[in-house]
Amino acid sequence: QKNCYPGLIKGFESTICRNTIGVTARMRVALKKFRYYGYNGYLSDRISLTRPIPDFRPDGCRNMSYSSDLPQLSVIFIFVNEALSVLLRSVHTAIQRTPAHLLKEIVLVDDHSDMELKEHLQSFVDETNAQHGPGFIKLVRHHKQEGLIRSRVSGWRAASAPVVALFDAHVEFNTGWAEPILQRIKEDRTRVVSPSFDNIKYDTFEIEEYPLSAQGFDWELWCRYLNPPKSWWTQHNHTAPIRSPALIGCFVVDRKYFEEIGLLDEGMEIYGGENVELGIRVWQCGGSVEVLPCSRIAHIERAHKPYTENLTAHVRRNALRVAEVWMDQYKSHVYMAWNVPQQNSGVDIGDISERKALRSRLHCRPFSWFLTNIYPELRSYSDTIAYGVLKNSLRDDLCLDQGPDTDNAPIMYLCHGMTPQVTARNLQLSIWVRLSNTELAPETAVLAFLNASPLFFFFHIFPFPGDSIISSCR
């Protein structure tokens, strides 16, 4: 059946499906909340705001000691139309599981939410400030939706502690999360640090342990988890910091250094790419990014993102903006991954002169240095001479598609022009239907070596949308 959601109500083993006969009133409420939030808000409302969660830290973390003069931090939560119980659980666990002398304040940035988060949230803020002192929780409200990226900068502007921690408002903090991060930043203020993440399942709210990972990206600049580099494994120390090319999105940074390095790119829209851009910028401009195994936070990965209807368009625009400022000749890879021509792309990325001036002012390294020294795992396609989609000559609404990930066999599919259908031709005259993200991933999607035999393809290769790059492919 379509549109079925397992486990939306605790205690119900059956699935909840749209238009199911006999659906109870509670099920309808649960389904409505699920569609609105992208997670099980009905169940969240019935879970303790300070529930215990599993401690997945490596064993050695429990025996580590830290300086007695660690800097204080401001914890910043960004949200729009978050379930109140999820937001309050984020705040409560931050207060409960951060040493009081280290937590200076909490900053809540409301990016123009609806009514549920108005009066009820204000009451919570007033009650908490009465208990902890005036200004312990600061509430910043936007009068129009600015998006995640500019909201984080709003939170930074409102913060006053030496260190700022920027988080989504659907997390749960684990024991001892703050001390290892603050220790690393105290030792070197140019470090941008991420905790290790575990998953809060969006339907059951169970905590799922994630393996220790670095944080990277593909050529579309979607963030992705990476296996830690070989240098980390050879230490045989699972408490050691993990060098990371990028950030998943939640991070902790020295407040003044964050300003010096250029904050986030406020010319980006809504969501996507800002975490990758920050990682690239920090590394190329003299800082470092790392993930700490001894700091763990559980995070809800939504079933869908409800705050924008056209997320892909925002991410594409932001990715091309990053490419033009930071990636030098490798920007072609981003255009290829998004199947957009470099000339006359049809995508308005806005004014990037200020970000280019920032790069010049900070004397940043080239992107080739970043690939060689920080992210050698990312496969490059510098010998590409054309890219686009392969369309069927008889039905131009059908394109060659990489097919299911588990099958590795190309298929015909309705044309959409996204990454699974991007086809590239290189100088060796081989044609690829899939762009592997890392050097560790085998290239298993070669369609043909055109100089090896007189194979003929009854397709044309096109950018999507636009004019043909190669008029025919034989």
C-alpha cells in the first residue's frame, strides 16, 4: 500500500495508511503531525523531555580529563514550525547534560513559525529565565522566513559566550558532550568541531547508534558520512579526533574566529551547501575541521523536510555559488553533477563578489590543495569533455538511468535530469552513467569504451535543460 507509516502511535504494531478504513481519531492526529513535521510529533508529545538515552561513547572517553578553565558556550537552536515537545527536549537535555558553569546561555531563533510556537514557547522562556536568571534563554524571532543559513547568523549575533554551538532544534544531548569539544577549541581557536551523531528514528523515536564517521560531500555538495581516514585508524585510539573535510550541519566554533573566517554565506538561500562551504573555507583558509568521538548527540533525520517545497532548487543554487567562489577549475564537477551547463546555466546565484573578496583577504589555498591534503577520497573527473543525459531516439521522454543501487544495471526511466541520469564522456572516449563519489568506490558504470569496438548507441546526450553538448553518440 502507498503512504503507509509504521509505528506512528506507540503500541500499534500495524501501519497507518492514508484512506485506511477504520482509522481512529488518534491515528488521524498522528498522521497529520507526521506530514506537518516530517517525524512522529504525536509520539514525541508523550515522551519525557529528559528521557535517558544510550551512552554510545567509546570506553576511553569516560576516563578522560579536561582543563578546569574551559571557555563558556552559547547553545543556539534554529527552528521553524518545530514540534514544541521536540524543541523543548533539545533545550532541556542541553541544560541537563551540560555543566552549569560552562553553559552561559541558550539562544532560540524562530524563523517565522506558526502560532503553536508563540505563546507556549514564550511561557517556557519566561519560566526558565525565572529559574536560571534573566537572559539565560534569549528568543530571537524573525518577521519573515530567512532560512536556516541566515537564521544561524542571527543566532550568532545574539550570542555572547566565547564559544557558540549551532544546532538544529531536533536533537538530544548525551552525557559529557561539551567538555571534549571545548577542550579542543581552547587548545586551538581555529578548530571547528562537530560532535559524533546518532540517529533518532523519525517514526519510533528510538536512538540508533551510528558508526564513528568523518563528514564529507559529493559533487552536488550534499553532505554525507565518510569512513574516518586511514591516519585515524592507524592510531588504534577510538577517542582521537577525526579529521573531517566538511560538516553535517551542527557544529561548535570560537565566536570571534567564526566572524574572522566569514560566518556563513548569507547570500545562500534557505538550506543546503552552507555546511560544505564552511568546511572547505575553514580548511583552505588555515583552520581545521574535526569530529569528536567522545562528544555524541542524537539527531532526528526527518522523513521529509516540510519547510520548503523546492529544496532541490535551493541546494543547486547554493552549490553553484560555492563552486564559483571556492573550487577553481573543479567547479566544472559541480555543474556536471547538477547537469547544468557552465555557460548560461539559467541559475541566478546572486552576487558573489563579497565572498571572493573574503577569500582573497584571508589568503586562502586553492581547492586542489584541499583535494590533495584533506579530501583525497573524492574522485575527480578532470578529463570530462561532455556531460548530460542520454535520451532515447524513439521516445524523448525516456533517459538512461543508473537504476537501483543494488542492481548496478542501467535502465530506461522518465527523464528528470538529476544525478542518477547524468552521463559523462571522457578523453578516453568511455561513457559513464554514474559519478562515483570517492576513489574507494569502484567505477562500475562504464557503458562503453568507444574506441574499443564499433558500438552504436541510439541516444543523444543533452544537458538538462538546454541544447545538446554532443549531437550524437556512437
